[in-house]
Amino acid sequence: MHTILEKEIQPYEYAFCENVKRLREEKKMSQMELAHLCDLSVGTIDRMERFILPEGMYLSDVIALAYALGVTPSELLLTTS
């Protein structure tokens, strides 16, 4: 059973993962390059792009991803709906 909070968070998790992949591809950056810039593993980037957020992801990881992708952290959470 999902709580109200889980239902509210899910669209943002999906948008975050989708935006990471879209922005990385727009910049013609490999998963390895992005992982290196953010001090994350390639597996972490790969899982994110398959809509599996890693356990223990920190706000600093989100900020590093945003910086490497040339956007603000809030832009990574923008939904298309």
C-alpha cells in the first residue's frame, strides 16, 4: 500500500531519471563521462536511466548531476505534465 507521500513523490522521481538521461544525451555525454564528473558509478547512472533510483542517494549527488549537466537541481525535478 502506498502512502499519499509516495504517490506525490513518484512523478518527481520519474522526471528526475528521465531528465538525467535526456540531458546527458543532449550533451552527447556517455554514462561513463557523467559518472566520472559526479563521482558516481556507471551502474548508478545506468540504473537511474532505467528509472531505478539508488538507495542512499544524497542531495550532493543531485547537485553534482545538475552541475555536470549544466542545469539547476530544481530543473532535474521538472515534470512534463
